[in-house]
Amino acid sequence: MLSDVETRCEQFAAQAMGAGTDPAHDLAHIRRVVANARRLAESEGADMTVVLPAAWLHDCVVLPKDSARRAEASRLAAERAGAFLREVGYPAALVPAVEHAIAAHSFSANIPPQTLEAKVVQDADRLDALGAIGIARTLLLGGVMGKPLYDSSEPLPQTRTPDDRENVIDHFYVKLLKLAERMHTTAGRREGERRTRLMRVYLSELEREVTGDYTASNYTFDL
């Protein structure tokens, strides 16, 4: 039953997202989050019948990053996903847990996850904001939004307050470098810390290259 539901959820997610303007939240992102969620659920003993539909449908409503309603997106996605699952005959007793996992996955919504399954889905989504794929998504979205890469007066925010509304690199300091320590699952935290180390290497090398200080990097590439 679950495999059939997953197929329908993927089709629904693809249709719901359509030709969106946010390349960091596309069907490839959904598939990576599902893969993360599956691994974390297996490691943590979470209920797949809640985790997998929630992972497939967590972004079935996507609002632009600069939208005033951005914090509402996960709640709207939960409502839309719940209506879809009820329509296709998914067990009614499972739907509220799926809705909660979707609503709680969002960083901007700031809804604490109350179940193991919601914690797994949140960690799975946040892992996709970290590491090599996280760097790529951040730069891709920053380019679409027309932001400069960094503040030329101080590329990495050391003495100034980071502001990701002004440049792309500051998003690492406003949000991304903080995610690993906020992971709920043991497996998620371990992988999040590894991916964060890679991001710190990238930032160190970026500073080294844009400032011309070829002795600045103290990082090795042994992750």
C-alpha cells in the first residue's frame, strides 16, 4: 500500500510545484528529502506510514523566499496534503500526524515538532540545506533573487552583523551553520555536523580566494 501512495504523492507534488520560480525547492529536492527521511526513519524507528507521505508532500505549497507570507507555507502545505490524502483514501487516523510533520518542518514557521516522525521530517529537510547540496542550493537561489554573493568590505561577517537580505554568503551565518546543532535525531545530527564542516571549509576557502590571503585557511579537507 505504501509504495502506491508514494507514487501518487510524488505525482501530486510534481503537479503542485509545477514550473516554480524557486529552483532550490523542486522535485529533485523533494526526492532527496524523502531519501534522507527514509534513512533517518530506519535509524530512529519512526513510522514510515507518517514519515514518507509527509516527506513527499512537505513542499506541496511553496511561497517565494521574499514573500511576506513565507512563514505560512508549511501550514498551507499541511492543509493541502491532508485534503489530498483524505481524497485518495489514506487511513484517516494517520493524516493528522502527517499534517503535523509537514507543518513543523519549516524553519520560518517555528513550530516545534511533537512526534518522532515530525522530528525525522524536519531533520531530513534541513539536511538538504547543508553540505555540498546546501551550498549549491544557496548560491542557485541567491542568483535567482539577484543578490550579490558577498559584502566586498568584509566577505565573511566577522565584525559586522550578517544580513542575508543583502548578500548570499550571510545566509550561512544567519541560518545554515546553526542547523546541525538543532537536529533532533542522532543520525541527523551526525550527518548534519559532517555537512556543516564541509560548509565551513568552503567559507574559509572563499575568504582566502576573495581576499587574496593565501595563508588564511586553517582547514583541511579530511571530513
